[in-house]
Amino acid sequence: MKVAIYGCGAMGTVLGAFLIKNGLEVTLIDSYVDHVNALNEKGAHIIGCADFTVPVKAITPEQMEGKYDVVFLFTKQTANSEALPHIKQFLNDDSVICTLQNGVPEYSVSDYIGGDRTIGGTVLWGATFISPGVSEVTQDVTSGDTLFDIGEIDGKVSERIKKVARILEYMGPVNIVENLMGARWSKLILNSCMSGMSAVTGSVFGEVLDNPKASACLSYIANDIVNVCEAAGIKLVDVMGMDMRDFGKVDSLENFKYSQKCFAKFYEDKKTAKASMLQDLEKGKKTEVDMINGFVVEQGKKYNIPTPFNDIAVKVIKGIENKELPLSMDNLRFFDLPELK
């Protein structure tokens, strides 16, 4: 079986390194030539909550050849319009693309590749790109906790989803879900909240949690999303044993305080992590905000649900992209928090 990871930034490099370390043959594909060269010359060096180096095979998209049976897609969604038509040339009729991207990308991926070859999943751990060949895994992935939720768009537990699960299990526990969209939206809450505020404030996750107003915004961004999910009929799934609806309950001071405790608990071992959107802003690149907070705004309009905190997050992040705003906690001034009783 020919397996590839397409888009080997921090997450793709960490996944590839663990799969290869544990005995699976995988090709790492990325357009960053210096990174590809470093991976081939020195191996994938993983630091942080793990510390090892493993030899890998890395290529650029132009060096792809033959047909791949399974491709894990880790590019940013902003690259899909270019990446997916290219990948399609190297797929068989029964090949599978498993998108592990942020947001809810399955429908757009299936538009390019075909729904009969598209599955998706959420990644329940974090990583940061350090330098060519070096990535940091920002939480313990050996604790036995589930590392991936994967599933079919239609919810079926198919043979191919089982096959993909067996591949990912070379890294750690995998949960096959019948409610993929619920899992996607549950992860979107975390992406929109913490990644959004990390980008808005120019801060690592711990700094967001330590700032009372930034932390409060997490709960209100989540509230927007929970309201949209209720209108859309999306049934959210539990993450790490926590009901994701609790992250967005701000209808009373008591519930708000519990929401804040949920964020503190979820991110207690991820405080040094830095959102990929923030990493893009630091490099002067466009972010995936349209596919994360912007997706929430779009769906809110579809279902006539206000999304005020996601609206502001999108405007601020785009302002930073356009060099109109700084990467600073000062951006919190754009958010007005209501009084709770």
C-alpha cells in the first residue's frame, strides 16, 4: 500500500515521523524545498513532548509519480484549489484522500476529488513548525488518549475508514465516528476560539488563558458556534469527556465560569502552543481565517444566527494580514463583553 502525507508543515511532519518510527512506510510531500531537503538529509527531528529523529523520504509535489492508495491532506485549505487537482492525477479509482485540515473541508475536497474518495477527520493534538526538518509536538501523544476522530461524510463505518484507522493507529488511538460533522464542528469550536484569539492577540495559548478578557472571548466565540450548530441540526460530540456545548454557555455567570474552566482544562497541557494562523501572520502570510471563524460567520448568515464575536475575530485577523493592525493584545479593544449576572 502506497501512503503519502501531502502538506508536511508541523502537523504533517509529526504524523509522518511517528508513522515511520513505528514501522509504516510513508512519503512526505511538501512544496517547501528547504524543508524537504532537510528532511531527506537529516531526518525528521521531533522535539517538545517527544524527542527523536527518524530518517524519512520527502519529495516536492513535482516529484510525485505513480498512484497513491491513501493520501493524508494537511495543507491549509487556502491551497486546496491548486493542490487537489494536482493530487487527483496520482489517485486510483479506489484511492482515498483523508483530509485532516482545520475547519470543515470535506465538502470542498469532495468537489475536487469526488465524494467516493473523500473521508475526513480531526486531529486532537497540536504541533508547531520550528525550522526546516524540525517540528515541535506540543502535547503528550503517548498518554493513550484518542489522537484522531475520523469518519465518512455519510456516517457509514466502511472498510476503507477502517483501513485508514489502522494506518493512523501507528501513531496512536483512533476513534471512528458516525457523526463526522459533529466531530468537525466540535473541533471547529476549539480552532475558532483558541486559534482565533491566538491570532488576534499575537499570543501563545497560555497567554490567551492568562488574560481575563482574551479568555472571556473564547467563551463568546464558542457561544456563536453552539448557536449555529443548534440551528443547523449539528449534534456536537464530546471531546476529552467534555460536552462541547458547555464551552459556549454564557447565559449566566455560573455557566460562563464553567465554560472558562472547560477551556482551562482542555488547554492545561497546551499552553506553549501557537496557532497556525498566528504562525502565518508572523510570516506575513494569509491565514485560513475564512475557513475557520469565517466559516462560522458564513453558516450563521445561512441560518440567520448572529455571530458577533466571530465577525470581529475575522475583521481583526484580516486587519493584521493587511498590515492595518498590529499583532498585539491591544486588539482586544474591538471586543465588547456583555455583563453577566
